[in-house]
Amino acid sequence: MKFLFSIFLFSFTLTQLFAQDFIVKNNDDVIRGTIKGTDYFSVFISANDEADVILPAKDVKNFFWNGDSFVSKGFANGRNFEYRFVKVIEMGTVNLYSFGGGTLVPQVKEKKVKFRPSIGIGTGTGGFGGMGMGGGISIGGGRNSVPEKPAGAPVVRYFIEKPGAGPLQEVPMKAITEDARKLEVKNILLQKIGDQPALKAKVEAGTNFNSRDVIEWVKEYNATKK
């Protein structure tokens, strides 16, 4: 009986440990605690020592939050190379990520704050991934400086990559014309997953080319590679 209880306690502890939010920094240090939010440019965590910490994407490899994994990726912004977090949708031979789609950085409670940042996402003329979304993070210190509003990322955008076969590439869910968008998505998918005859036929016969189609086909492709 004691042995079974010990097994249960050990399993429960492991479950709690792996269910906990955590951040992996570039130097492989791990910060565990409660992630309060992300604007996809930085991540805000209340660490186990009760200190609130904000880390920019350039200093982080990945983080795990609410059952989802996020990784840091580099994007060209004019002449600069900037890092953003993307949410993992599917990982395998082909990886699929999403960016944006939430209002995710809350105000900070007084009792846990080392410093109070105000985070603003710029919208300059530079391009995020070549799509005209510039700017970055502005952080103002001081205990009396708080975000007036939660900061949110823009509408959801999708990115695909096949490691060893080219760079991260946006899958355009919107374009100047609907036909142009569908053709571009179709061509991208044929490049990434067209080496599987059955999937190639599905893509070529596709009509909508929306996010649901793209996710389903990428998952099916990765399943054939396991």
C-alpha cells in the first residue's frame, strides 16, 4: 500500500512539474513559474521566487505556456534581424507556426513587481518577415510605470518551414485577391509536402486553402514520415 502511494505521489509530482510553465533561455537556463502573458515580442513570467521577469524573444529559445509551446524565430526587418515568438502548431519533417491573435500581456500587481514595464509594439515602415510590420519593444522602468492597456499581437499569421529545404516562409491567408492567395498557398504547400503523391493530389484538388486545410495537410504529411 505504501509502495503504491509512493508511486502515485511520484507520478503526481512529475505531472505537476511538467505541467508548469517554463522558459528556456539561450544559455539553457530554465525559469519555472507562472507565465502571465506574451505579446510575441517578449514573455512575462512570475518566477517561483515571486519575482516578475520580462524576457525579450532574442534571449529565449522557447517557452511552454497553457499546454502550448512557443519558439523564438528570427525575421528580417529591413536591414535588421529581429526575434519574435511563434506558437508551435505542428512539428516534424515540416514545421508550422502561428504568430499573433491575442491580447496577452496583463497589468502587473504591485506586490510582486521588481519594475513595471510598459510594452509598446511599434508599427514603423520596416517589414516583419517582409510584410511591412516594423517597430519593436519599448520598456519604461520605474514602479509607477504600468501599461495603460494590455498589449496584444496582430491578427494570426502562419509560417511554415522544412528544415534543410529553405528558410521560414509565410503562408499568406490573405492577399490582394483571393485567387492570388490561393495560388500562393498552393505553390508553397506543393514545395513542402508535394513529395507525397496522395497529399500532392489533395493539394492540387484543393479549393479553400484556409488555415484548417493547411494544418490538416501538414499533420498528415508529418504522420507519413514517422
